[in-house]
Amino acid sequence: MLKYCIAEIGLNVYAHCITTNYVYVTVNYNGPFQLKDTIADFKKYTSKAIVSKIENGVESSSEGM
């Protein structure tokens, strides 16, 4: 999803850090939509993808996430 936001929506990512509890991203935005809408879409997509992985039996973050 982050790659999609960069390629198709105009999100510029300068730095990111992914931990077990948080995702930190430093961004700039040149798209036609508001940044808050893009962030909301990213969170929605990511949370659904994670829940799907968990429900399908992926136990380890190294295996599927």
C-alpha cells in the first residue's frame, strides 16, 4: 500500500521505521487529495491485511508480514 501511495497518489516518503507496535513515516504530499485521507486509507488497508494474515494462521512476522 505504501508503494501504491508513492507511485499513484503523490506521497513522498523521506524516512520510515516499522516496529512491532507502530509505523513511523516522514512524508510530504503533492497529491490531489488531503494527506489525512491518504493516511486513513493506508491505516484501513494495512489493518485489514494484518487481520487477514492472522486469521489465516500466519503466526510469525517473519513468515508473512
